Amino acid sequence: MDTLYVGAQASSHPLDPLSAGEVAAAAAIVRAAHDLGAGMRFETIVLSEPEGSSDERRAFVSTYDISTGDLFEAVVSLSDGIMKSWIPRPGAKPRIAPDEFLMAEKIAKADPNFVAALAKRGITDLSLVCSDPWSCGMFGHADEEGRRLIQTISFVRNRPFDNHYAHPIEGLSAIVDINRGEVVRIDDYGVVPVPRTEGNYSSRFQETWRTGLKPIEVVQPEGPSFTVDGYGVEWCGWKFRIGFTPREGLVLHDLSIKDGDAQRSIIKRACLAEMVVPYGHPTGVHPRKNAFDCGEYGIGVLANSLVLGCDCLGAIHYFDAVVNRIDGSAETIPNAICLHEEDCGILWKHSDFRTQETDVRRGRRLVISFIATVGNYEYGFYWHLYLDGTIELDVKLTGIINTAGVMQDGSIGRGTLVSPGLVGHIHQHVFNVRLDMAVDGPNNTVVEVDTVLDPPGPTNPYHNALSIVETPLLTEKAARRNGDAGHVRSWRVVNREKTSAIGHHPGYRLVAHSALRTPHAPDNQVGRRAGFVAHDIWVTPTRSDERWPAGDYVNQSKPGEGLPKWTEQDRSVADQPITVWHSFGHNHIVRPEDFPVQPVVHCGFILQPFAFFTRNPTLDIPPAKSSHSCCA
Ligand code: CO
């Protein structure tokens, strides 16, 4: 069995992602122990991250049989070439894989009823029809019971290569059983004329170009300030390891920062854990559009290969990503993760008006990023590390809005007209990040911080007294919290076992600037299946088997999984390894300017050191003056 292990590609650190050889070896070990036959597919093959100090390389494998729908989870030892466990997960539906995207379109186009529905709309050239594979959710239709489904949302090009999202085929969806390769049902809500006004954005259609843009070049004559060793990175006192998984994409492990002679920990593991994009139009195919781009598709498997000088400027280090395909083979996505540093304006400044002395320091940040394309949309995930200890996630939303036609009576419906006959419906992008915190050590506690105006009285004669009210969140139920703009609420992750030289518990403050609790109800898809949207933060004891805030298997999931269920246990989250889950996002009331391609909009959050250091830790950053700057 050990011949299955490709020793030459063995990784050098226990947290390194699986190599291509290890992915293939893991599939072979599982197949050798439990061959499911011709219908065997692999949802996930990923590093089973070691919890202790073991050097054994293990893989987690989720495999299923398209002929029965049965799904099993295995853990294999790559070091020993054996399967360690095999657990059935009845009812679980694997994610929709990139391999299945075009498969769903092909199945729909081969169905005579779908072809007839297209013909009814005057569409006969199937080569121009593009049917996107959307997850289906759980809507209780009897003919869908027990099946693994994709609903197609279709568009038609005017001519080859034009932007098909300008031309939605409104009111038509093929419900496809992707395991059995057949159409279950055609949902036809009536004919609406396809909008034919073109909305092209690509360079092949652009006839004139703006002039006057002079080049901006990033020059790093001595190279970057970071060093990379395998998946380990060091930059300006920061240390961390890069991870990558099919479902989460980029993962940051063991993030720490130098303070004097000490290397102090901040986060054990950080990643995107889930996201959901619910649409707010109530008729036709649209209520079924509630895409969990992380849990139902996998944001990592959809990562782009980034292009030097276009996606990324400066001195770039790229990491490849290795993901599995559904046949169990490995696919390497070249240049999936970009590492670079960039100037970010001034770090700090002061002019002493008496001495006329001015001190100013340039700020810079390290950027670790990847971009995923999920059908019509692009998500860029940019982690920023700053010289002063600040950590930021900046999510960039771009790509093409999911368009719709007008309603049958010609009205717009719940959205914005972006072009004649073409509508962008209201929707949200709600993200949830999983932050396994380790501020100055493993045992942390979250404290809620409100700013409150004291009542007037003898000790507050001018009614200006502000109290900073700090409330430790000690159990899971107490730690389901929402923002409060009236009290400028924030949260701080502190280590109550440590005290600084000036008497503070070291901490990191969560600046939840994009908190978004999408309006939802207990009986709709979001309320039932994306319970994490109900609170801006949740805190749980860190558990390796509690990774997915909307449940382990989100595709066609049942209600109540993940954070709502775990936190019902109301476990202690005080002075122990804790995970902070933060929900945030973008409420997307579509603008005409978002079409035909959306300029980047941002959302995210910031983690700032708060009494982690005893003062500004950047006084030793030397003054710098760019020799390439000039007076224009
Ligand atoms: Co949007």
C-alpha cells in the first residue's frame, strides 16, 4: 500500500496543503479499501489538519456514489497508506463541482421539453444558449425528493462571445438530477421577451479607448521585504503559514507578530467559512436563488490563475493551489494565491509647530489574496497585514450581476432596471469568517464594548460623561451578538491570563464595519439554512468538527445546522481556545453602473491590536523617501 504515497512530493510542514501526488494517493487508498464502483466520485480530498504534533500526513476524503446517492467520509493515513475511518453520512448531498457545471447545461439542452420551451421563446440555436448551474435549496417538491439537483438559469447570446447575461431567458428553469444525468422537470413561468440590447464589456467589443492614462509602475528595486519558505511566510515581524482548501480557498495558519524578542500569537487559523447570496424577488425561478458559494460550490476550487502585471502589481510571489476533481485526480491551479506588499499611504505623522520638526513614516501592507469566479460573479479575498499589527480582510465583489427579465406585465419587480427590459434584483452577499483566535496564547475571551452617555447629575453636571461599558461574553448563547450603532458597539478578543507592563489584558478589537444582518425569517431559505446570518458575531469553543457555520453539507441542506445548533449547547467560551464567527457583507441594491460589469465594491472587517502592545509598535520604522517620486 505504501507505494501509493508519492514520497518525492512529501511536504515539509504538517500544515502544508496536500500535494497533487497526495490527493491522488488519498483517492487510491480510499478506492482500494472501499470501491464504490463506476459511480464513485470524490467531493473533497483535503489535508486532515493535525491537532497535535504528529508528523503523520492524513487526508480527509468525502466520497459518494452517483448511482445510490450515498455519501461517506474517510480519513486516510498517507504516511501508512491505509484508511483510518469510514463513516456514512445519510442524506448528505455533496457540493456542485466545476466538472458538473457544463454537464448540467448539456443535460438540459438534450431534453426535448427544454428545447420546446426555448422554441416557444423563439430560441432555436442551442449553441447560443448558456444555462448556468444553480443550487436548488430545499423547497419540498415531491419529485425532487432524494435527488441531487441543479436548476439551470438560462441566457442566450445575440452572437458568439457577446455577454449572455444581457439576455436572460426569463421564467424558465430545468431541474436537473445531476447524479442520474436527467431532467426531473421543466419549470416554465410564462414567456417574457428576451431583452436583446447588448451589454458587452470585453476588450473584443470595445471600439474606442480612453486616452491620457499614463503608466503607473510599481518599482521595488531591491525586491520585496517578505521571505517565503515552502508555505511559510515572514514579513516585517509577521509570521504565518499559507493553507488552501477546495471549500474555503485561502487559509491563514498560526499568525503571529514580533514584539521585542518575542513572537506573539494572534490567530491560530483564519478563513472564509461560508457565504450565502439570497435574492429578493418572489416570482418565477428567482426565489430558488440562494447560492452558498462556499458550502454548495467551494470557493477554493473556483480560484483563478492570476496574471502578473494585470491581477497583481509589484514583486509577486505566487502559490499554486491543488484541488481534487470529482474523479479523484488532482488539479493544480497555477498562481492561485498572490503574495505581495504595497504602499498604503502614511503610517503616522506629526509636525511640532514650535520646533518646525516633522516626522512622517510611510505605511505598507502585505497582501495575501485570491480571486474566485462563481458563474457570473467574482469574489476577491484580500487579507492585509499592516506594520502596526492591524489585520484586515477586504472582500472585493465584481463580475456580472445575475440579471433577470422584467415581469410578464412589464413591471420591474424587486430590483433596478439596468438596460431596456433587463433587471438586477435586490440581493445580499453575506459572508461568514471563522477566526480561531489565539491572542497572546491559546486562551481567549470576547468582551463587548459599548460607549454610553451617563445620566446627568452632580457627578456629571455638563452631561458629557461617557462610560465605556465592557461585558465579557462567557457562554455561547450570551455571545450571539449584534451591533448597536447607538452605543458604537465593538468587540475585543482578550487574553485575561496575561497582563501588560501597564496593566492591560492584551487584546484585538474587531471593527465590524460591514456587519449585515440580511432581513430574513425563520421560515424562508436563509432563516432555515443560513442561520449564521442572524448575528454579527458568534463565539464557540474551538472544535475541529465544527467548521461549517451552515452545516457540513449545505447543498439541499435541512434547517438549523451549524452555528444555531452548536450554540444551543451554551458551552463556556471564557478563557479557553475560542472561535469567533463574524457575519458581514454587501446589501446589493443593484445600480445601473453595476452593468454590464460591476466595478469592485468592498466589504470586510478589521482586527486591530488593542492594548496588545504597550505603545505604537512602529516607532522603529525608518523614514523613507521614494527616489522615483518627482514633481509633475
Ligand atoms: Co451582488
